[in-house]
Amino acid sequence: MAQRDARFNQTVLVDTTPMPDHIPKVEEVGATSAPLMSAAYFIGDRCKAFNDDFMKCKDEANGRGEIDCLKEGRKVTRCAASVIKDINTHCLDQFKAHWECLENNNHQLWECRRAEMQLNNCVFDKLGLKKTIPGTPEGQVPVHLRPKQKYAQYPGPQW
């Protein structure tokens, strides 16, 4: 057993250096992991062009992307925040039900398909955004649209 007491560094490391003026200012998204996971496909749908610009910048920066791509990164953050705001404005009940389900089920999407389907329908009807899973095989029903989930707690038709 160790003979010395544990020591913890309780200082918070914050860089107080202001951002350069040529970098646009942006507020943080202000959401935890469950709401971000719930809205991720909708963020991807609306913010694809900004995400592509950011990833292209990082690819071309050769390891210096943290500094060189701040402008593009801020655009992505602004777009994601606008999606969260729009979902909260138009589909708050469905959004809250889905992300709370994710939070209570260890972020297992297959446990929350009923709430997910209601959220998907609301967001499509009111915002025109739809959930598309990249790489889904042609001719197969996407996993989030299947009427029966194999491993879910309630595997029967949920919507």
C-alpha cells in the first residue's frame, strides 16, 4: 500500500488569451451528449456544407487544423446551435422525450426507437430535415425504420 496521501490538482486550466479579431465569435452549443446525439443526424443534414468545409480545411492543414481552421469550426458550431434551437422551438416535447430516453438507456439508440420515430416525423414535417444514415445498403430498410427491433426491451411494433 502507498505510504503517502493522494494529491489532486484542483486548479482549472483556462486560457485567457482572447481570440484573434479575424476569427468570428460564437457561443457554445450548450447541450450535453444526449441532446447532441438525438439531434446529430439533423445537424448533419442541415450543416453538411459547413462540416465538409471544416474537414477539408483540417485535411489540408497537415496537423495545424486547431488554429488554421477555427473560422470554419465556428461556422459548424453556429449551424449546430441553430438546429438545436429550431428543434427546441418546433418539436420540444418529442426532442425531450427522445434525449431523455437516450440518457436513461445509456445512449442505446435501439431502446428509444418509438421516441425517435416521433421526433423524426416532427422534425421532417416542421423543419424539412430527415434522418439519413450514411452507408445504409441500397434496398434495405434503415435500422431506425424497421418495425421490429431485435434487441430492444420492447421489441414489438413501437410506433
